[in-house]
Amino acid sequence: MSAQDKTNQIDEIRSQIAVLKDQMNKANIEAKKMAERRDQLNGQTAKIDSEIREIKKQRDAINKKVHTLKQQRDMVRVQIKPILDEIQAINDKKTELKKKVPHIRQKDIQKEIDKIDWKIQTETLDLQEEKRLIGEIKLLETQLSGYKKIEKENKKIAEQLHERKTLDAQADTFHKELSEFAKKSQELHENMVVKIAEVKKTKEEADALHKSFIENKEKNRNLRVEIAVLTGQMLGIRNAVREQNKELREKAIVARQSELAIRNKEREIADAQRSQKLQEEQVLKSKLGAQAKEKFDKGEKLSWNEFQLIANDDDSEDNDTQK
């Protein structure tokens, strides 16, 4: 794989990591929101639980009061039963007494007694008549005593009825009070049932959020692992590219050094060839110059090149002299 291919692969992995990090950041934001909502719901649950405990405490206290009132009411009702039995017994006794009294009204008997008594007191009667009237009064009083006994029993009934009325009033008071408490207890119970349903719903929502929160955390953990794996791959490829580039640089350096060595060698060869050529030219020039000078000394005719050789040679000698 070429370095460019590896670089492209690194860019692709970097892009994948960026996408995963974006997903992880979004998941973290969502997890934070879920945690805040979960904690809020847990706070509401704790508050409602406290309210339920308080309502239950009030309801239990009221139920205890209702139980006490029921006992008090029932105790009063138990006391009423003997009174009713006593009234019934008195009524039975009255029925028997009424059978013995004459079919004359009580006030008529009393009026007759008063009339006879007045006659005895105001009129002059013989002894026999007086005894007869006294006997008649006694008979009437005997008849009147039955009514008096009935009155006495009526008085007893009135007393029993009064006591029963008092007990009925107490029982009614207890019943009314316990009814009010029972109603309040029912209201508290219904309120508690509503609260329990509310706390159940809130707890279920909080549990669902907590479950999602845990799942989100697990998802983030997997994303971090995936990012770590991709990062490791990217670093491995980057190191491979670095090593490959280092190798290429070293090869380039070796190539440049080899090329430089070849160029230096070529330069040395060229310099040597140039130097050799100059030497050969100098030798040839010296030889031709000597020949031209020999011809000049002999007075022979020189060519232009030969004349130049002699002139240059003289200049070289002058330069050497000046030095």
C-alpha cells in the first residue's frame, strides 16, 4: 500500500472517529438529561412516599378513634337492651293491672270519692248511713289503687324511657362522631390510594429512565472502545507511513549521495581529461613553438600560427621575468 493510500485510510478513520465522538457526545447529553429527570422523579417519589406515610399515620389514628367510638356506642346500646326489657315487663304488668280496674275512668272514681267525702263532712248522717258511705269510699279507693299502681308503673316507664333517651342520645353522638371520622378515614384512604398510584407511576418512569441511562452508558462504553480501536489503527498506519517516509527519505539521501558521488567522479574525470588535454596541448604548443622559433632563427618564413606561437611564448617569458 502506498503512503498516499495509507494517508487516505487515516483520513477515513479520522472521519469515522469524529462521527463516533459526535454520537458519544449526543449520548452523553441525553444521558445527562435522563439522569436529571430520573433524580427529579426519585425526589418526587420520596416526597410522595413521605406524604403517604403521613396520610397512613392520620388514617390509622382516625381508625383507632373510630374503633373506640364503636366500642363506646355498642356499650351504650348494650345498656339500652335491659331498659327495653324492663319497659316490656312493666307494660306486661300494666296490662294485668288494667284487667283488674273497673270500666270507670280514674277521674270519675276520684270525683265520686270526693263527692261522698264532702257529703260525710257537710251533712248530718246517722251512723249506719255514714258507715255505708265510708264503706263505699273504701271500695272506690280500692278500685282507684289499681289506677295508682298503673300510674306508678307509668312513672317507671317514663324514667326508663328517659334513661333510654339519654343513652340513645349518647349512642347517636358516638355514631355521628364515628361516622364523621369514618368518612374522613375513607377520604384519607382514597387520597392514599391516589398517592400510591402516583408514586407507582413515578417510580416506574424513574426506573425506566434509569434503565435507559444504564443502556446509554453501555452504548458510550462501546463507542469509546470502538474509538480506541480506530485510534490504535490510525496510529499504527501513521507509524507505518512515518517509517515508510523515513525509509523513502533514507533511500533518497542514499540516491542523492550516489548521484553526487557519480557527479564528483565525472567532474574529476572531466578535470583530469581537461588537465591532460591542456598538458598535451601545452606540450604540442611548446613543440610547435620550438620548431617555429628554430625556423625564425634560421630566417625561414613563418606562418601566422607559428608567428602567434612565438609571440605568445615571448609574452610568457616576459611575464615570468616580471614575476
